[in-house]
Amino acid sequence: MIKHGLGRGLDSLLRSYDEEVKNDKPKESETPQQTINYNNMSANYQGDIQKIDINKIYANPNQPRKNFDKESLNELTESIKLHGLIQPIVVNKMDDGYMIIAGERRYRACLNCGLKEIDCIVKNYTEKQVAEISIIENLQREDLNPVEMAKGIKRLMDEYGLTQEKVSERLGKSRSAIANSLRILSLYPEVLELVEKGKISFGHAKILASIDDYTTQLLLAKKVAKDKLTVRDLEKEVNSILGGKKKVKKAVLPSEELQDFISDLQRKLGTKVSVIGNDKKGRIYIDYYSQDDLDRIYDIVLRR
């Protein structure tokens, strides 16, 4: 499995957000009260370390990582007991305390040690910035499969209005790498499932994404999984199926009108809506996240 780690360190990422906070400081012509608030922020984004009451610190409820290896956590706990907390955690100042941005495992180990205070670097990021950082930190995990990576990137673009160029800056990856990652999301769901399970690689997925015929795409994907075809083998299979044509037929992208329709539908339903296909044929997918969410969508669509 290819590792898809982040192309830049978290420290570098946080510095880019600090710069955004710095650039958002009000000008001298603005009110004194606003200036005081932002001046307070400026001391924090420089990275000053503060000792914070551990009872005032809490985990980010939207942190994608929920499970922590017990053995690894116990080892860290023993290390902190012996040497203390070597690297401060990063927290965001909130109305009800300090929410963890980075370092939840260290925080949990400090709790296990019974520490009363923790060394913290305090930030003053917006809710949007914290959410972005949470997603990007999740994308640092090396065990993400290509589909998880692509969906994480797409979420950054859809929910936070980031362009491919901005995402590439955030992740420290080339724009072409971002585009190639997003490209595999055009695969049909059954093929995407094979990618998620590690049955076919990212390289295979990129080639399969060039085929817009459902039956052909699925047939080749299953053959790759069954016969353990290499990427070069798959390229030969594609050329053979297409009768020796120079290039694989590229998928037809949704028209601007169809994309506008999907956007309108997404706003109407209040959830993520995606499309696979084009103006002539395709599928529309509506995401829901709980029974209540499904009931809400049902009311909007079927009840008047």
C-alpha cells in the first residue's frame, strides 16, 4: 500500500494559519476595542508556551481520530512520568476553555500521569481554520487509503471553499497530485470499494478513471483484483479492449448546468450531494449521517 503522508510538517501548516491571523489584524483606523482583542491574539500566534490547567483543556469533538493504541499510549505515559512533557500541545482559546488542535495523545498521557497543568502553545484560530486543520491533520496519517485521501481533499474544497491550488499549498503537494487524487472519485462506487479495500492500487485507479463505460470499468477492476495485474498490464488490457486506440476514452464531466443543479440540490437538502455521470446518464448520491438526518431528507423530498 502506498503511503500518503502529508508533504509538510504540522508546524509549517500552523505557521501559515498564524500568518492569516496576523493579516486579519485590524488597521489603526478601526475601533480601540477591536485593536485590543487582536493584539491579545498576536501574542499567541508567536508561539509562546503557557502552562494551562488540565481541567480547562478538552479534545476537539470533530477530531477524526477516535482510537489511540493503548500500548503506545502507555509507553508515552511512562516517558512523560520520567522526562516530563517534552513537546507542548497546541490548543485554541475558546469561550469555555482550550480545545486541542494538535497533541491529543500527549494530552491523554498527561491525564494518565495525573498532571495538573500542561505546557501549551495557545492559538486564536477561527472555527473554520480549526476545522480545516483537523481534516488536514487527519490526512497526515500514513494508513489512509487513496479514496479516504481523495475524499478528505474534496471535503476541504467543498466545505471550506479551497481551490486545488490552495489545497496543494496547505498539504505541501503539487497541484497535479491533488488533481490526480480527486480524479479517482469519478470511479463507480463498486470500483471505489475495491480501491478502499486495497484490492487495486492508486495507479490502477487513475487508469480506470479514464473509462466512462460502467461495465468495462468494473470488469477491468475485478480482473486487476483477481489476477493481480500490474499497472502496465492494465494499460495493455485497456488498449486491447479499445481496439488499439491511442488513448483511453476520457470520462465526460458534468456540464455547468448539471453542476449548478447539484449545488442547488445540496443547499435544498442541507447535506452533501454528488453526481457520477453527465447530462445524458449517471447517478446522484445523497449523503445522510443518522436516522434523524434520513428522516429530515425524506420530509423534504417526499412530504409537502
